[in-house]
Amino acid sequence: MAEHNKKILVTGGTGYIGSHTVVELQEAGFEVVIVDNLSNSEADLVERIGKITGTVPKFYKVDMTAKDEVAAVFEEESTFDAAIHFAAYKAVGESVQKPLMYYENNLNSLMNLLWFADKHNMQNLVFSSSCTVYGQPKQLPVTEKTMVIRPESPYGNTKRISEEIIEEFAQVTKDFSGIALRYFNPIGAHPSALIGELPRGVPNNLVPFVTQTAAGLRDQLKVFGDDYNTPDGTCIRDYINVVDLAKAHVAAIKRQLTGKTKNNYEVFNLGTGTGASVLDVVKGFESATGVKLNYAMAPRRPGDVEQIYANASNAENELNWKAEKTLKETLASAWEWEKKLRNIQ
């Protein structure tokens, strides 16, 4: 079947990873319908996606936790060939302070989607999960067989519980396919600099803080913890380019639509396979952009894992996908996006 008549629902599609994935889906020939409540994104993202791809995707301003609103979208569209579910709150620190807000939003949005998938015979779901489900693994790199434990934060725990919900739903729903993609640390921006990470208020993630410090919006970058058991004492993460990450979602959807899934529930790690420390990112940014960063060491943050990076060979073998962009290239793209945002020459 030609992909151009395949319709994909993308919840949270104006968010950071969602918007990049919509671009890649459209460029692969899919018809995309975005649902987003704009709680962490701007409405003009839809037009920006149109500028990149030449097609403005259909957009519904809908809260996925409101069952009647979700019902209305499915009634209007009749059905979808697949959905990619991004719609969730995602700040680790905030989730520690506001656990109920996270459980309510992240779990109800998923359950509403599954209710209507069932009702309207939508058989494929790709879920935006996270490496937080592994906690602090005893062995690195992390494979899909690494034990899933109770994560350090309510945010991470909503990802773990969501995976269990999808797996249990898939077991009892004929012809249903669920794929959970466990991301490591997505960073960077689209090469057009038309879309990128747009945190509200103070960023929770390292790279927006780096770029905002470089742009003069923040006086200083705080490096949380310099006494970890790592080569330079700072936390290690597997930073993956957001466009590379978006392409993995297209690969997962194609796997489902061509009937290549091996089980009704599958899991893939999405990372580069290489860990980089916080100071590696700082130095990499300076080297990629020529901009010096004002940074200082600060105490550890609660909920932060010491080090984690992926073995992504399963995604390479099964999805025919591999992260391609280097850390330096990715940090340079993040800076181009920040400059465009702030009108810096």
C-alpha cells in the first residue's frame, strides 16, 4: 500500500520531539493529524512544519485527558492507521513536586487514546517512552533486556506504568501492535532552524540551558554534581539528535504497517550507544560554536541518575535505524535554533 493514504495521529505533535516527528512522517509521505493542548508548545509550530515540508498538517487543539474531546477527533476522522503518543508532561523535577498532576495527565491521556483505538479499530500505537524506566542500571550499556525498575521520579514511573498498560492492552486486543521507544537524551534542532526545543520558563534540560546561557538569557550554567563516579565527576548521558530520533518513529510505524512486528508488544532503545558527560557537552558546545560558556559546579539534583547510555543494536537490526549525527553537529544545530529564536546574528 502506498504510504500517502496512511493517516497517522500524533498526540503532542507540536511539542519538541512531536514536531520533528511530524516533519519526518510528512516527508515519508504520510498524512498527519496533530492533537495537542498547547500546554508546552506554540500554535505557530503547525505553520512552521508546513514551511519545512510544504504541507500544513491538520491540527486539533484537544486535551488528551478529556475523553469527550478525544472522542470528537476520532468521530471526525473516523479512524487512523496508527498513532504516535507523545502527549505527556516531562519535567523530572516538577514531577517530584507534583506527582498527582503527572499521574493524572500522563496515564489518562494514554488510556483515553487506547479506549478510542479499540472502539475505532486503530491497530497500531507507537509510544514515546524513556530510558528512565531502567533507573540506575547495574550494567552498561543498557539493552532492552536490562531490568525495568521503579524509576527515581513520578515522571519516569508514568512511563513505566504506561508501557505496562500498553502491553496488557495488546495481549487481549486482536491484531493490535504496540511499540515502546525508550529514548535516551534527545537534543538539537531541525537543520532549517524553524523548529527546536522551546522550554517554558527555566529549562529542565541541559542543552536549552546551555544555549540560553550562550545567548545571554541566563547568567550562568549550573553543573549539578561534580562528585559522581565518572571520569570527570559529572553525570553521563546518551545524547541523541532529535531528527535522528524522529526518523526512528517513522521506521517503527512502517514496521507496524507492513506487518513486520514479531510480537504484539515490542520495545526498542533509541540512543547513540555512546555516553557523554555534562562537561563533554559544555566543551563540545564551545568547540562547535566558538562561544564560551559561563558555568559553575552546583550540588547534585534529586532524581538524577549517575550514568546511562544505550546499546541500540536492536533498533539497528529490527528497525533498520541508526543515530547518525555527531554530538558536535547536534549542539551546533541547537545553537542555530537558539540564535534564530533570539534574533542573534
